Amino acid sequence: MSSSHQVISHGSPLSPPTRRELIARHGFFNWFFRTARGDAPYQRVLIHLVLIAACVITVYPLTRILSVSLRPGDALLSTTMEVIPENATFAAYYNVIVQREFLIWIWNSIIVALSGSFIGVAIAATGAYAFSRWDFPLKVPALIFLLCTQMIPAPMMVVPIYIIAANLGILNSWIGIIVAYSVQSTPFSIWILKGYYDTVPYELEQQAMVDGSSHLGAFYRIILPLSTPALAIAFLFNFTQAWNDWVLARVMLTNDLYYTWPLGVNRLQGQFTTLWSEFYAASFMISIPVLALFLASSRFLISGLTLGSVKD
Amino acid sequence: MERFTLGFVISSLEEAGSIILGIVLVVVLLQVIAYVVLHHGLKARLALPLTLLVPAAVGLAVLTGYPLLYNVWLAFTNMSLQHISPHVDPDFGVGQFIANIRRVFTRPVLHSEHFFPVFGRTVAYTALQVTFHVSIGLFLAMCLNRRMKLRGIYRTLILIPWAIPQIVAVLTWRTEFHFQYGFVNILLRNFGHSGFFWLSDRMTNWIAFNLVNIWLGVPFMSVILLGGLQSIDPNYYEAAEIDGATWRQRFRNITLPMIRPVLTPAAILGWIWTFNMFNVPYFINARNFESSDILVTALFRAAFEYNRYGFAAAFSIVVFVILLIFTVFYVKISGLELTKKASQKMK
């Protein structure tokens, strides 16, 4: 990004000149705008400013959630922009937990998302292994079919699943939604896991089989433990899909006892003239654990999501 | 009002536990049957891999294949709410299918909105969004791709929109677009503008959901592209700099070609995800303006607000085919190879 190409000559090769020495030698103006080994100082300042602006834009809504959730009842509809409002109170948190079905929603979401992703990853792990290690008829069309299912708009699947579930009488129960969640991410998990298995050399299994293990035994004892990162990515991906799903839950679950958090929070928000702080308190409590989990595993997760397509 | 009690926890654990146990039993049973039949019955060479594939194949067949076929069947009927309870079989026939498809293109798909305006808006929105995601994402990634202080913190903070549960993010934005109390307008008033009717004006509502979608989509794209930039060998840049290449030349001749293997799949994924984005256009559209609907939300409304299932099924097939054509076209011109090579052969 530099337009100037002067290179500062270093006084001694052992100790590079300090910032103070450089300013003394070149004058502040020259130092700030013209020195260009890497980035000139003014470029660094600009870049920091750009990034700070970007961070403010990305973070501000979250601080806003926190600040509105802390507002006392008589200041719900104020127009202040303070992060910690005057007379901050946890009343909204208390109300949401004690007087609303918040805990039920969270509990339901945890149950549905955990069971769905557990089954989903188990199914995908073995299926992907077959895709990675053997050639069988229709393998490439099957892989392309799996990819195409990712393009199906959600409502397209929801219409038939709703009618089928209505006819089977499993609309307000766990069975319908758990089975649906466990399969909805299977194609993507298979792609991720296949990509990962492909990087594990086949010699490892051969070695184990020479030592007397069965092929399946080699898979469970060697390949699965080696693939923990990919399994974790697939699990996390399945989990988020189920955890954040609104469309399927909205159609399949109408009984309050089965509400998952997206339905519950949507309802809180629907009554929004009175319940701003409660809606924000619920949102904040839901976001923080997910946020922590995602940011902590982001490096891992994002590289994993592109692994299947990028890797040679 | 339901209470979160121990009894409730235990009963829901029992229900979920028995379902998981049931599914695991079914899966194991299926695998044993498949293996016995294939290995001992048919003496098939590929008995083991096919057995491993059985659970995924059955699951996908039951929950993806069957609904898809059922969807096609629905498109050949005039199914609506009155055929579900009490259960009355709808009319079935090729005539119904042709009528449904004709209805998609010639009659309003919602109350008054026709297909082609919605389609045009969807394409415009998708193209706009992907362009913004990639260009802003690449810009931020290039800012982050250097040795600098606070880099880890910037990267983490920029990722926040991606990490917040999407429903929370979208509902929050919807609340914050409130004319009087939302922070967007409060902020604008601080700068002397009187604020926009984000939720109750058609044009600004369209802009509002586009802004939210940019906010949501850029972080993921920029971190993916940052990964791509980091894999470029810095020696290329050093050599180019010694040869006197300007930053524009370095960008065009080194950066762009080197991150193509990351950029192309990311852009294709972004295209599909944006085209199929449901939450943002559906929830930011608080007044249910048909003019803010894209194909996917229009599809949902046609099915679950107007309850025209047969028509919605035909509509969904049209939408899916459009996306498929776009994607195949995109994959072809970008020269992306989906399946590299067959895996290692086994004896």
C-alpha cells in the first residue's frame, strides 16, 4: 500500500534504530509519511482507524442489547445512548427467568439441538468414511446430490415436512423435530468429514489391519480419534443450525411446552412496546455463551467450513 | 403459564432419551441387516462401505428424498388447508401442475405481488450483497493481514456479528429500527437528521434489511479471506516491491490470483446463503411489506400465511431450479473443481 520506496539505512545491523532516533534523523514529517519499509507510520494510523471504526460498527449492537436490558422500568423508552443507564437494574433478567418461560425455552433448545447434532454427526461420520475410502457406483452423483441439498431453500422442505408430520400426528413432540434436525446438516457434515478423512493417510489403517484389527476396528480406534477436530466442527455446525432454527420450529411446534428459544424470544419481541428490556435481557443471556464459544473456536471453525472445498 | 420444574425436566429428558435410544437402535438394526444381506447373502465386495452408508442414506431418503418427491407430488395437486383437517384428498393431475406453474408466473404469488418483480429484486439483492461482502471483506482482511498491535482483538471483535445467534441479531436490529426509540434514528438525530421510517416505509425498509445483511455477512467473508491472504508467501510481495511494482499491480497480479482458491468457493457459498437468506428479510420486514420479500420469504408466506400448499410447492420448484441454474453457471465460469479425484482404491 505504500507509494514511496525509501528504505531507511540502519545505523548498526545489531540494533535497529529506535523510533526516537529515526524521528531525529529524518524529521517528524519525513518519518511519518515517507519511510516505507513495510507500512509507513501514517498508514498504520489509518489502518488502525479503519479497523476501530469497523469494530465499533460490529460491537455497538451488542453493547446496546446490554444497556437496554439494564434499564429500570420507568426509563424503558428513553432515548439516551449511555451504555450503563442510570439506576441500572437486573429486574428484567429476574422477570425473564422467573416470570416467563425463558428456562423452558433454553432447556428445550438444548435438548433438541444436542440430540439432533449427536445423531447427525454419528450418521455422517460413518457415511463420510465410506465416501473417503471406497469407490462405489454413483459415488460422484451422490456427492453432488449432497451438495445440491444445501441449495434447497428452507421453506421448500418445510412445506412437505409439515404436511407429513401433520398427517403422522407428530407436530407437537420431540420426535419430529429431533429427526428433522439430525438429518438437515448431514450432507454438509459428510462433506467436511470426507475432506478431513481424505487427508489421513490410508497406511495408518493398513498398519492396524496388519496388526490384526478389523477394518471397522481400525476406523473406530485410529481414524475417529484422529478426526476429532473435524468431528467437533461438524458437531458445532449441526448444533448451530438446530440452535438457531426458527422456520422449522415455528411450523412444527405450537405448544408452549415445546417452544425453543427463537420462538420464545420472537414472542417477547412481538409485544415490544412494553417488553424491550425483557427481550434484550433474554437476548443477552442467550448470546453470551454462544458468542464465547464461537469466538473461542472461530479460527478452527472457519477454516473447517472451507476445508472440504479448498483442500487439494 | 408453564413452570420450569424438576418434573418438567425429567419428563422432557425421558422423551428425548427414549427417542435417541430408539433412533440408535433403528440405526444399528439397519446396519446389521444390511451387512448380513450384503456380505453373507449377496457376497458383495462393497458390503462394508455400503453398510456404513446405510444410516445416512436412509435418513436422507426419508427426510430429504421423500419430502422432495412429496413436494413434487404436491405441485401436481391443489392441496390447501382444507385438505389437512379433516383429511380430504386434493385433486391430482398434470392439469393441476400446469395450472400451478402458470399461476406462479401470471398471477400474484402473494396478495398482489407478481413473480417477476420479486425475482428481479432477489437477483439484485443477492448480487449487491455478495459484492459488498466480498469487497468490504477483502478490504478488512487486507487491513488485518500485517504484523500489527491489537490484531487478534480486532479480528475477534469484527467476528461478533457472525457469532451472535442470528435470530437475536435480526430481532435486535428490527427493534433498533424503531422510529422513535431505536438507536439508528437516535444517532441520526444527533447529526441533525430527523430519522427514517425504517419499518413503515417500503423503500427504507428495503434499505434497512440490506444494511443488516451486510453487517451480518461481511465478518465471515473477511475472516475466510484473511485465511487466504495469510497463505500467500510474503516473498512474492518482496520481489514485486524490489521490481518496483505499485500496490495496485501487486494487488492485481499477486493478491487476486493467489486468493482465488479461497475466494471462489467462499463467493459461491455466499451467493447461495444470501439467495436463501430467510431471517433477515423476513424479520426486518415488520409490516409484512410484500415489496421487501425475496423469493424465499415469499415462498414461506405463500405456504404458511396463504396456506396454498400445492401452489407453494410449484413455486418452490421454480425457485430451486433458478438457484441451481445460477450456481451451476457460476461454478462453470469460475472453473471450480468440485470433486478432485476418486479416493484411493482399495483391494
